[in-house]
Amino acid sequence: MKNLLWMALLGSACATSKDDVAVIPHRAEPVERQTNTQCGLYTTASTQSEMLTTVDSGARVLVLDSTNAYFVRASLSKDGKTVTGYMFRACLARR
């Protein structure tokens, strides 16, 4: 019974990934990407956290970490300052 429950939980976790979300390989070095929509850059990997800035559609961002399932850690230059925070993976354009 426990094995069945475990398999059901594991299966539901795998089923939550979406095909329409940008696929970003896990790499040690930062990767430059472009956004496909206007998006927020947050202080933590949560929409409940403070929004640092708004990232415009077509902006170039440097993806620093992509290990989170829904967010990437990104850095960008805005108004002459470098801002680093977290944004939704779905905001990034497909390659």
C-alpha cells in the first residue's frame, strides 16, 4: 500500500511539468537568454516575495541558476544597475 501511494505521488510530481515551459539545461556557467513576455524579478523564488523590477519582453537576462522547477535565478542590467533575482521559467523564450 505504501509503495502504491509513493508511486502515485511520484507520478503526480512528474505530471506537473509543462511542455510549453522553456527548457533550460542545468549548467555551471551562466547562460544569456531573452524573455518572451513582461515578467517580474523577485527577491526569492516566490511570487509572494518583494518584486525588484519588471523585466520587459525581449530583454536579455543572464540565467545564473536553473535548478528550481518554476523559477530561474537571473541577472540583468536596468537603468545602469545590475539587478539579480528570481523570475518564472515561462518568461524565457524557447530556443
